[in-house]
Amino acid sequence: GAGVSQSPSNKVTEKGKDVELRCDPISGHTALYWYRQSLGQGLEFLIYFQGNSAPDKSGLPSDRFSAERTGGSVSTLTIQRTQQEDSAVYLCASSSFFGGGPSRAVTDTQYFGPGTRLTVL
Amino acid sequence: DAKTTQPNSMESNEEEPVHLPCNHSTISGTDYIHWYRQLPSQGPEYVIHGLTSNVNNRMASLAIAEDRKSSTLILHRATLRDAAVYYCILRDPRFGQGAQKLVFGQGTRLTINP
């Protein structure tokens, strides 16, 4: 079946502009995660959704970053007033985790999309 | 959080077995050991996970030391397609009821020679 898809695959923008990155999770997956991967920082967690709510936003680097999820499916990560340090590959993942306790959470598999490469000039 | 230590890089030859080590000396009794890998220009993908016993699946085997302070991911017969960065990740079920983020370290970059 279809995996996680992300769009655009590449985005080049000018410093100060706003950008929106989109993630389409695997159909039926209730949990959705955003990560980013930059040369200096490796892979880091940004935010996670369970359904349409975001219980963990601890990784968002500043208030310029926000994300939403509608209909328990598509998610959009928005970066306002982009800065050069925002340049990175933004990765989305989804899982079928729906609850059931901590042991279920830590054995749930996350499926990643191909990422969006963001370059801020 | 308990941390993992992996070699920065390893090299092996095609069709030979590969043993990728991971040290986690501060692992708690409830931590699960997960491995993900990231092929070039792709997002990470799940490989295998375990708690105490050794585990096998179609991709790899996971050997866990008796004291759980280290583990080894085994690729039985490496192919060129196995060239990737391999991440060893601990996941602790004590952190709440919700789904859990993955905490990635630097991983091991595996090179496969033809």
C-alpha cells in the first residue's frame, strides 16, 4: 500500500518568507510525527500528533514553528519568517499507535516519508 | 534518558555477515532496544527491536547481551543495498501513556564494498 508522502520534495525560499510543508500519513495511522535532520544536529524530534491533538510539542525550536493536523490525516508544518538555520530535511512519520499503554507505545513502528529538503537563502 | 554508543563507521564486503555493535551501559530494566536504518536520501526505516531475548526477522537478527548493557545487530549476508546509517535507540515505556518520539544518536555509517 501507499507509504507516507511529503510535499514538496524540495523547497528553496528566501530568508524571512513563510513556508508550509505537508505530510500525508499512511491511511488509518492515528499517530503522526515531525522530525528534522540538519548537518549539525542529526535527526531531532519536533512534534507529535495523536489524532488531531498534539500532546508533545517539546521539540519545536521556536514560536516561528507551528503544526496542525486536520481530519486525523494530513498534517502541515508551518515555519514563519524563515531563517538560514531552518535549512534542513523535514521528515514526517506515522504509526498505527492508538493507545493501549506504555508497552504498546514503545514497540510501535514508525514509518517515515522521504522528507522535504528546505533551503533558506 | 539512557544513552547509546555506536561506532561512527564500519565497512564490510558484499555477501559477508556484518555485526553492528551498540553499547547502552545505563539501560533500565524497562527499556526496549530498537534499530532503525536510513538509506541514502531516504527517511529512516524500522529494522528490528527487542527487550531481553534475541530476535530474528527477515531483515536482521538482534543479539542482546545477558546483562543488556550491549546489543549487536547482525546482517547475515550484506548486500550493497544495506549501505546505510544504522541507529540503535532505547525506548522507555515509563514515559507516559502516549506515543513516543524516537531519539536518534549519530548512528553507524555502514559501507558495503562490492
